[in-house]
Amino acid sequence: MNWLNLEGKVAIVTGGASGLGKAVCEGLAEVGVKIVVADIDKEGAKQTAAELKEKFGGEHISTATDVTSKASVDAMIQATLDAFGSVNIMVNNAGINVPRLLVDP
């Protein structure tokens, strides 16, 4: 069901190689969105893009992106524009998980 009419749109998903970001990539690809899997994990991003192509068809690319680096983010956007010509959806999902107590003991 594509009630939002997203087919053919282009989405960048940061942190898209695993976890919630990967699930977002899958959900969007399922309704025909072209995905840019952006992640600091270059190999994980490549693998996710390949899995999307295999499972849902369509055009999907990956880019190694460190969202803490302006140059890396600029390169991500340029790669997207080179591949698809535009960006319609931006999912800012990248983050870190540092296991520690929320309060000092």
C-alpha cells in the first residue's frame, strides 16, 4: 500500500546499514522509494543497498558517511545528486550508543 504516493522519490537514510535505519530503508524501498544508504560502516551500507535491490528491486546506492564531518555529508549529498538528481526525503537516523549509566552511582 503506497497511500503517501512515494514511488520514485529519493530518500537519504543516515545510519541506514543496520537497526532502525535499515528497517526504514526497507519500508521505504518496499513502496518504491530510491534509497541512499548512508552509514559510517561502508561495507554494511553496501550490503544493505544490495539487499534492497535483491528484495525490492529498484535503484539503491550506498555511501560511506560520517555525519560529524561536513565534507563527508557534502560528499553524501553530491553522490545522491549524481545518482538520482534530487533528494525528496531525509531521514536523520545516525547516532551512537555508548553503554553507560544514565546517572552517576
